[in-house]
Amino acid sequence: MNTIRLSLGPFQGITDAPFRNVFKKHFGGIDKYYTPFFTGIQKDHAKNLQVEEIDPACNDVETLTPQLLSTDGEEILRFAAQCKELGYKEINLNMGCPFPRVANKKRGSGLLPYPEKIESMLSTVFERIDLKFSIKCRLGYFSPDEIVPVIEVFNRYPLSELIIHPRIGKQLYKGEADVPRFAELIHTIKAPLVYNGDIVSVESFERISEVVKPVNEFMLGRGLLANPFLAEEIRAGLGGHPHASLGADAAPLSAVPRNDVPNDKATRLYAYVVDLYEDRLRHAGGSPKVLGRMKELWSYLMHAFDEPQDIWRKIKKINALKEYEDAVETVFREHRVL
């Protein structure tokens, strides 16, 4: 299992280019990243792809896969062509988004009950696509049995990988991921398989990875947002170097003086939070709108501390930059990093 590969799943509003770049600077262990999904690629060289989020100057194209939300084969081909021009080798199709505003349009996981639509879309795509094409999906939208005919469709095409989150769309993120169901499907799938869901600790990784052998690729999601050290801890638990894939420009701990922070873990976490906030502030020209994205991150990151609900109460009511800065200082001064 020392040959595992770990990726960070996409989160709308959180894991954009500034986040990815700051995360890679401060933490290691992640081999691959995905953009939050693009949509509305109505013409060649669409303007909504001429942005920092996908600009090679702002991203490492060797470790980043752009993701698209679509049900239109021609749109996927337009997206693929522009990504190829930018130097990307792979694109990913989102067939997993569970939120009703997406799924009710038969997009994301809402497409999974319609294998004939998936077949038509993939037939168009694979007639002309000339870069790797992967899919992220769930077990279904209404029922976990919906995945069976969909796998039959997937198996007819040379997917570069298939990422499965073993919940149905209707669950959103409630309940537990159906790891045994994922394990049952392994032998039926031709594409390289990636497991995603409920990996929130070293213990949960060890338990899940044992059930889904021989799968050795795992996508981390909410667990990594809540504990940015998670990928490092998983690798260390497997006997690997905990800082595998750590960015070359990461600052040593001694470069982040924090006399009021009691241990290196808290020091690194503080440096990451401050760096991300300051980078977002630069990108936003000093606008308070950055607070929305920082709050979204803190809705997960609060679990890295003792008394997470107390921390969330401090953060969620903030509406001014100075209030946010003071609250972060208070959190790191008064709370213990787990």
C-alpha cells in the first residue's frame, strides 16, 4: 500500500486556484488536484475558461485536472480542446454533484438514472476526444442500483479513471458511505478505479482501504478540509515520507514565528490560514467578499480544533475584515489544535 495515490476532490467556492496553491505550499501528500466544475462552454475559446482558475501560469498542469459539469458531448469536446491547448492532459466529467439545483436538470448525479443519455454523450465524446477523459460519479441518484447499467456503459469506453463516491445523490452527504457496495463493484469495472468518501482520519483510511483492496487510489474531500494534515498522516502511517509532494517553496516552520502557539502543528495551521486569507485578499483587491469563502473553509476547518462549535460561533457572524482577523487570532490563542 505504500504505492497509494491521493487526490483532493473539488469543492465549489473553496478549492480554487488560490486555495490549491497555498495548500501545496504548506502541506504535502497530495498527488493530484481537480478544479471545481466549469459549465456553460457555449463556443470555442469560451471566455469563462480564460481565467486564473485554469491558466497554466497559475496552476501546475501536471497535477491539476480540469472538471466540467455537462450532459452535452459537443460541449465536453469544446472544453477538452481548450484544455489541451493550455497543456492539460486530462479532463474530468462531474456526474456526482448531488445538489437539487443541479440534479433536477439531469446533471451531476441527476444524470445517473439515465444510462441511455450517458451512452449518447460518451459516444459523441469518444469519437473525437484526444486527451484523457475521466468521470466522477455516485452510486446513483435515487437508488444505488442505478450504477449497474451505468457501469455497463462506462465499460464500453476507455476512461482514464472512474472515481466513485458510494452514496446516492438524494443522500447529499448524510449517512455513511456504502463502502461494501463499492467493494462489490470493483470486479465489474474496467477503468482504473478511485475511491472517494468518508476518509476523515488515518483510522478511517486504514479501515476503508482494507475493504476496497486492490484499489490504491483515493480522493480526499471534507476530511482534508477539516484536517489539512490528513494526507501527510496517511502516508506516515504507511511508512512513507509524511511530506511527500510538499511544494518546494514551502516555508520551514522556523520562518513562521508564533510565540503564543504551543506546537508545530498549530504553527503550520496558523501560517496556512493567514497565507490563504492574505492571498484571497490580494486577489479580491481588499474586498470583504473574501469572508464568504473563508467562512466556507472554516465550516470544515473548525473540526481541527477542540470546541469546534464555539469556533464556528465566532467565525460565522463576522461581516468585517478586522473582525475576521481578530477572531482568527482568538481561535489560535484560546483553542487547541487536535
